[in-house]
Amino acid sequence: MNHTDLSKRLETVGRFVPDAARLADIGSDHAYLPVALMLKGKIDYAVAGEVVKGPFESAKRQVMKNGLADRIEVRLANGLDAIEKKDQINAITIAGMGGSLIRDILEAGRQNQRISGEERLILQPNIGEKTLRTWLKENNYQIIAEEILEENKKIYEVIVAEKKEQTIDYSKKELMFGPHLLAEKNEIFLAKWQRELKQREVILEQLKNASEKNRRETIQQEVDWIKEVL
């Protein structure tokens, strides 16, 4: 993968970035995504945020190599601390992390006033999608689109959300499966949850004689939901 040939996963994330956006790509690694979007003329400005020195240096080199240093700023910062008010960011991408970590980054950004609520969030958690959707619901973000894809035998979900004035309400089932993915139920979605069902049935068997009644009931509820959905 490079800036001209993005992975299917990053290409999907990039597709949901609005035209002429001012983008903050958090955990940008080599800055492949903002560089690719800038070269395509899709975005006007970008911040590539990276907390680790090595990837930060790689991102800087990638931006310089493509002559984009005046349009993409690479910053060494923790999470959304990479964003400054003057950037006027209206889209944020966070990809390739666990859902709990993405949630923590968003929560810290909310508390530190690094996000205003005007930004579209394009999120790609590797695991923990339910945790992330729960945070979005609790903070009045509506999930406006979702996509599930498979690449290199791994299944990824992309969640796109925008903040609304009204209270957002999703059922526990929608938080688990994703409201849009649940409505569509495509082949990749079904393959993922068939796999998840097998894993949960193994856990249930292991918990059969355990004293963790609450956990057993939670897993059983999830097994019942998955069977219902499939």
C-alpha cells in the first residue's frame, strides 16, 4: 500500500470524507490517506496526527516527497490534541485502532474542546464496534452510514457519524450489529456473525459451570440475537 494505491479499508474510509473537507487524520501512520485524498483533489487541507515518533517522521517524509507541506500539516500529538482551532477541521478520520481506544480519543477530544461537534466522524475500529457506537449514541451522534468489508481475510467495519441536536436512540441490538449493517445484512455481515456465533457458543460452553452468571446471561443474549439475525 502507498499513497497512490490505498488499501481497500483506507479507500473505503476516504470515500466518506466530504469533498473540499478540512480533514484531521488521527493515527495517520505514513499519512497515506490525507496524501491520497489531496492528490485526488478531494480535500482542501489536512492535519496528519501521530503520537509515535517513527510514524510521525514517516508521515512528514511522505508529505514532503509529494510537495504537500503547505497543505498537509504533520503533528506529533496525542489523539485529537493534533487539532487546533485555526485548522477549522470539518472531518475526522480515525482508522485501524480498537473501538475502545477510538472512543477514548473522542472522549478526551470532547473534554478538551478539540472537537466542536461540527465535524463528520469517519471511524474504522478493528474490534469493539459496539463500544464505539454506544459512545456515539450517548453523545448524540447519528450514524449516517456504515460499511462492512473484507480484506486479507479480515473483516472491517466503517462507521460514519454526525452530531445532531435531538437525542439519538439506538437499540442494544443496533449498537451490537450496526443499524445500517443490520438493515442490509450483506454476505460479509453474515459471514462475520456466523464466525462470532461459533466463538460465543464456545465461551458459553466454557462458562457452563462457572459462577459468572451475569457474563453467561450476556453471552446467551448475544447468541440469541445472532441466531435471530442470521
